Amino acid sequence: MPSSDKANDESQITKIIHDSFGWALTKDRELFESTFAKDDDFFTYYPDSKSTVVGWKQFKKILEGWMDPRNRAKGFTIRNLRIVISKMGDVAWFSAIVDDEGEFDGKPWGAKDIRWTGVLEKRCGSWKICQQHMSKPNDKISK
């Protein structure tokens, strides 16, 4: 893959990764839906074992909770982002550390130092997140 194509893809992937959190600041549902693959086998592992999501339909149901007007995203930070694009240029994987904060009905919520990995696929010229995994480092989990 020519270096200019790789740089362009890395830029697009970085934007998708940031948009997958950033949409919540304005509750831009269209932006949310544009970042993810709407597949039956899409999946997300969240840090708690009760929130595993399999399939776009299930993920979209969770979106309704995020859209609740009492839920307000306040900000996010993505650090240490690493992106690798396959030799064929149609698949990429990433890792990062994420902080995410907001409030629900005036009560703060958030997560800090979440390890985030995922896989994207380039479809019809656009990158889509096909799977993601978020976890807390064992050495930072409070007892």
C-alpha cells in the first residue's frame, strides 16, 4: 500500500475511533451509526461481564439508553492510540487507553484508564468498527 494511502487510511480510522465516543457529546445518532458495522456478528465486550453485546440490533438497543436526555456525556480522552492496517489495506486493528465521563440525572459516571482494542473493516471506501473490547487493567481494579 502506498504511504499516502496508508496515511489517509490512518487519518480516517483515527476519526472513526474518536467519533465512536465523540458522537455522545451532541447525541449525534447519525454519526454514531456511521462508525460501526451493522452486522449480526458485530460484538462488544465491555469491562463488566453483564454488558457483552452481540449483533447490531442489540447494540442499537443500548443506544436508546445513551440517548436518554438525563444521560449527558461530558468528555472523553483517547491516549496511546496504535493503528495497524493489514497488508491488503482492507482491515485494521487498534489499541488505546480511554477515559470517558458524563452524568446521568445529575449523578457523575465515568471510566478511567480503560484498555480498548478493536477491529475495523474498509467497506465501500469507509472504515467501520466490526468488534471492540474494553477492559480494566487488573492491577488498577480496586478491591
